[in-house]
Amino acid sequence: MNDNKPTILIVDDEPINLVILNKTLSADYLIKVAKSGDKALEIVNETTDIDLILLDINMPGGLSGFEVCTQLKETPEKKDVPIIFLTGETDAETESHCFEIGAVDFIAKPINKAVVLARIKTQLGLKKANEALHEQHNAALAEKEIVEDIILRMREWDQFDAKDINYLVSSAEKSNGDIFLSAFRPDGSQVILVGDFTGHGLPASIGNPVVSYIFYKMVESGFDYQTIFAELNSAIHKMLPVNIFMGACLIETDVNREQVKIWNAGLPDVVIVQNGEVKDRIRAQSFALGIMGSFDLDGFLTMPFEKAMKIFVFSDGIMEASKPDGEMFGVERLESLLCQLGDDFPMTNIIAQVNEFAGTSEQDDDITIIGFEKK
């Protein structure tokens, strides 16, 4: 049985070439023959077992070899079949055109048996290697999908409560390196965390379940903000690789929502907007979490939580969104939009503005923005 032999389609109308190729290849390969371009397309479209095509450029009547090659490369299910041109024309222009339209090689006539065998063996070896890589890639994607689903499930918590928070989350990939958590202590005080892990996608998202678990369990147990922040920092520092850390902002209100405490650790400036104007910017007071084993937690900013005050926290993905020429969206454009937010200008409009600015550029980083206000 020769079922395991690769199948080669020879497309040539010269009897001498067909005889030579048949004798040269029949011991190791299954051979199909087409004496015209039209017949070649008919054979390829009727079968799925063509492993390689030897294609003459010049054939009388009907389609030329160039036309056959072009049509096959424009057909998704056939475009990966390697094509080797057979040609008596060895000028640079012809050779260049062969590769431009998708051929993998060409063999000059008159046919040399050793050259034919070597070229075919090489291309079939490359085809097999590419198929193996494709299978490995698909397997890796399937595994990535499973891991992402696990992480997403681990990030879902019943304690999440976004009271008085308007928020927007847009991931560059299914898995998200940004994190937004909010919950109430038993005494009624609210604690909010916005985080941005280095990078995006699966590597950046691996810390999210750890941070979420620690945050919600400690808030549920009534721990103070210094203890929560210190524990998060310690966990990220000890459990995650050294190149993964998290810019973070922790916000806390008292039980009566009369004051708010803010600590910015490595995120962009927290922006305070009141009456449509930027009233203050709170710069980072420390490094991102996880860079150092511990740091001073006495620098929380405390301020009155006034009516009509909006506290905006965001990751850097929105400011770093860029046009194809590299120009970034920037903080000034963002602050201008934050000052306009209201019933007539919802937060989703910010993403619309960013997308319009970026044009054809794809989103390459996660975007998170929250607006916290006293209502």
C-alpha cells in the first residue's frame, strides 16, 4: 500500500517532461497529472490530498501557470499547497515574478533529476514542519483559552459593589492586566482598588485572582487600608515573577461618606473634577506594588468628600492609545473629556473618542477608568 506517500500534481503538457518526472518521482510519491491549467484547478478543487504542485509556466491555450498559481493562492483552503514552477525561462524578472505570486521555488528546464528530488524533499519537509507548528499553535491557543476562562472565573466575586462609581473597562485581549475592585466593610465604609499590572494579556492577568482574593477577604474582615495595601504589596512581591508588578490606587470612604482617603502607588495622576473643572491632581506617592517588599504607608491623602466632586482613576492604556504615526492620546485630551462627563456625555463616549483618534491602530493595552462621586 502507498497510502502514506505524499501526492504530487504535475502540470505540464510536454510528454518528455512527464516521462522524466514520472520515472523520477513514482517510487517515492503518488503522481497526478494535468496537461492544462484548467485541468489542474479541477483536480486540486476535487481533492484534498495534493501535497505539492510542479507547475509549468507556459502551456498552450487556457490558463498559464502564473494564472493557476494566482488563483490557488487566493483560495484560503488551497493557498498553503507549495508550488514549484517548471520553466525554461531563467531570467531574473521571471524568477522574481514566481516568488511574488506565491511560489516556493522554481526548477529550470531541461529537468535535472537530482535537482527535482532535492527541491521537492526540501519543500515537503518545510510543509510538514509548518503544519506541525500550526498544530502546536492551535494547541497553545486552546490551552490559553482554558487558562483565561479559569482566571476570569476566579475574578468574579459576589462582594463586588460599585455604589456611586461610573466605570469603563476595555481589554486589549480576553484576559485583562487591569483590575477594578470595590466592596464594603461590615461597618459600611467603602474600599475601592484600581490596579494595572505590567504588560497585558495572560502574563499580566495572572496576579488578578490573587489580588482579588486578598482584597475581598480583608475588606470583608474589616481590615484597615494600610493593612490591606501592605498585604497586597507583600503578596505580589513574593508570589509573582520580579518583572510583574502592579500600579495601584486605593480609595476609602468613611461610614458617613464625609471624607475620602486616597493612596496612589504608581498609577497616572488621580484627577479630581468639580463643576466641570480639574481641581486637583494626586500624583503617585510610592512605587507600584510588588517592586519592594515593603514601603511606608503613612502618606494617604485625606480630603472632604463633597457633593459634585468626581474622583477619576485610570490606567495608562487610555493615554497611550496612539495614531498610526505614533502620536498619543495623552492626558490633556483625557482630562478635557473627564470634565464633560455627565448624563449627556456618558463614559462610553471616551472610548469612542479614543477609537476615533487612533484610527486604524489597534488597541494594544488594557483600558480602565473609574469615576467615583458622592451622590
